[in-house]
Amino acid sequence: MGENGNEVKNTLSIRDNRTGKNYEVDILDGNVIQAMDLRQIKVNDTDFGMMAYDPAFTNTASTCSTVTYIDGGKGILRYRGYPIDQLAERSSHLEVSYLLLHGELPTQSQLDDFVQDVTLHTYVHENITELFEAFRYDAHAMGMVISGVSALSTFYPEAKNIEDADCRWQQIVRLVAKMPTLAAYAYRHHRGLPYVYPENELSYTANFLSMLFRIGTCEYKPSPVLERALDVLFILHADHEQNCSATAMRVIGSSQADPYSALAGAMAALYGPLHGGANEAVLRMLNRIEHVDNIPAFMEGVKKKEERLMGFGHRVYKAYDPRASIIKRTADEVFEVTGHNPLLDIALELENIALSEEYFVERNLYPNVDFYSGIIYQAMGFPVELFPVMFAIPRTVGWLAQWQEMLNDPAQRIARPRQVYVGEDTRDFVPIGERG
């Protein structure tokens, strides 16, 4: 009952002042209405009906999902209900991958089987190396890996059988397993080094580091600290709800394209500097500031909108990005092994100012996940051009979880947004000699 004693209905009343008509639409899950319910609002029977105009989908839900929960106002991120800090502290990337893909944490035997399946599919066909050899020596790693993922669809034509659950799972395992291999091959090509084949005795992240940095036939043993740090970074980047690239994965997948093609499209979305290139932009900003003594002048430039403070603020989070605090602790552990990075001093001072000065606090300019990740990757020896690829490797799991959920959702159809046409009305064709 409401405050006036009337029965509370879970509906929204709408009055169309053009016609004087009243409409009532159901409210679902507390604050959601079905967009199609607006179509009943018409001026006359020939009218198309009301629709919402929402560029960039800032207030439009395209799906009901059980994969990832975010409360930006409170700084909460959970995978399948599990807080990100618990997973980062107590789990591994492949265990989190299983969770995202299956919805539940695995038993020990389930995890062992999954790890073995992934490990046995890390090799790629030798023709992929020939594809990579066709690229220029300075080709961007992300472009190479996107091409490699897309090419995999030609090696596994059965991947088109997306309605076959067993076939889908086979492609999921292949993609999770082969992404680090493709990334490492792109890096080695860029460096002019021979490719290093996967070592099945190593962990997921140790094998990746081996394929990147091993020289000759010497046995490669990465630092356990760096191996674990990379695992934590992969966990933090595994999924982030309906962002640009996840939406691209779902939209392409809605046409029933194979997962390799859909994932290549998601990677292309991630390639954009507003998405996967943010940590590279942070590193460039820190290098340009150069010294802590230059920070006051830089921050004044930010306030005057002459400079951009990269790595602060987030489209979703209006509080401290929960991933940023975990990454900050990880950075401390990494630098104990790699040595102190002077860029960290600049980063810490920038964070201190942003968290204490009213100008930045009132604008919710808290550090996000990109702020420290670039510094860590640089300290571990990853070149800047590999940063978006480092994002794509763990996010592959999230994209595949979103894709699989979309395929199993009976409410989903091929994506086809509406538009508001604002162009010319009907015009008669004018022969070219009579124009102008």
C-alpha cells in the first residue's frame, strides 16, 4: 500500500499531451520498462509509435545478464556474484574463466580437466605463422592478433554450428588457449625473433611469458611474483559487463556468426583508444610529465582543460574503481622484483592530488584500472603496442561468456537498432548535365 492507502501498482503511467490519452506500462525488476511497450503510444493508427532516442546506449539495457554485476556508485564489481577482490586474492585466471563460462566455481576435478583442455589446445596451425610472416616488421600487434583470430575460423569450419553446445565449448577452449600464443607470436614477429612454441608443463601465464621472452633453448622460469601478478591482472580484466567490445561481440554473434569472427570484431572494438588503449595513454602522460616537480603545472592545465588526466574517472564508476586498489597493491609486488619505476612516483602523487583536491573529488575523478596497469606492464617488459593485446587475452573469456549467454537467451534476436531519420524528403533524380 502507498502512503495514501492506495494499492501500489508496479506500473508507469504515461500521458500523451498531444492526444490526451493515458497509457500504463509494466515496470520490471524495479526500474525497467520494455521499450516495445512505448510503441502503443501513437497519434493515429498509421503512426509508427513512440520510441526512445539513446545515442551510445547510455540508458538502454540490451540484455538481462547473469555474468557480471557493477554498482558504479558504490565501486562494486562481481563476477557471477563473487566480489572481484576475493577472486583476485584467492583464485587463478583459469578458475575465474571457468566461473564466467559455467556460472559456478569448479570443483578440483572440473578445474583440472579445464586446465588440461586449455593446455592441450595452445598450439596453432603452422599456417598461422606464415600469415604472421606476411605482416611488415613494424605491424601493430593488435592488428596481427585480430587477423589471426579471424583466420582461425577458416581452420575450424565446424565452428559455424553454434547451436551445438559441445561444438561451442570446443571453440571456447580453443580461443582461450590460443590467444596467448597468437599474442606472443605477434610480439616475436615485431622483435624479429623466432617463435617459441608453448610449454605444456607451465601454467597459463608462465607459458605466455615463456613464449614472449625465452631466448634460444635455455629453460625459461619466470619469477613467481610476476607470474602471479599477470594472473591477477588477467582476472581483473576478464569481464566488465556491457561495454563497447562486449556489445560488439553480442551484436555480431546475434547474426549467428562463428565465435572467431565475432571475437575478432570485439577485438576491433577494443582496439580503439577510448577502450583498450587507455593504459597506453596513461603511460604516455606520465612520460610527458617526466618528474613530480612538473605535476602542479600539469594539474593546473587539467583544471583549465588544457590537459587531459588519463586513467582517472570512468563511464560507470562514480567511486573508486575496485580494480584499481588491487592493481596498486600488485604494482608494489612487481616493483620489488623489477626495481623501482620512477613513473610510479608521478602516478602516486597524481592519485594523491586527485583524491584530496575538491576539483577532482566533485567530478568523481578516481583512478581506474588503466592507471596502474600500464606501469606494471612496462616494468614486466611488455612494449606499449602490446598493451591492448594484453587486455584482449583475458577479456576473451568475458566475450565468450557474453556470447554464449546471448545465444541461450530466447529473448535475443539479430540486433537491429532503430534510427531517427533526419535527411532529405523525396527528391527527383537530376541528370548529371543539369546539376549545379
